[in-house]
Amino acid sequence: MSAVARAHGLTPAQIFRWRQSGAVAKPAPTPALSFSPVIVDEKTPPAGDVIEIELKGAKLRIPGRTRPATIVALLKALRSAR
């Protein structure tokens, strides 16, 4: 660090204080989670053991016994494909 400081006409203490003061960019905060609205269509009779998800114009019909990890993988694939 001393060599870098000298190359720029500074002392190592100046660089240290600059870093400690928060002048170094901090990582951006993680964006908050957001949820999509859920619409329950009461006109349609219950589909039994099926979950229907409509996302970005695509409709997924997933059997109710599908593992949650599989559903998450499907949603991630759909989100990245569009």
C-alpha cells in the first residue's frame, strides 16, 4: 500500500482514513422481495390436484404433489427465458 500511496502523492495513513470513512463504494443493498397478485377465479370449479401459475403470458399446470424444488426450478427457468 505504501508504494501505491507514494505513486499518487499520498501517505498510507491517508488511504487508510479514506477507506475507513466509507469513501469506498459499498455493495448495493439486496432488492426487497416482491409478490405478484393472486387472482382466485371463483367461476372455475376446483381443478383438483393441480396448481396453475400464469407468468408473463405463460401458463403452468403443475400437479399438486410436485416437489417444491421442482416448482422453483420451473419458475426460475420461465423467468430467465423471457
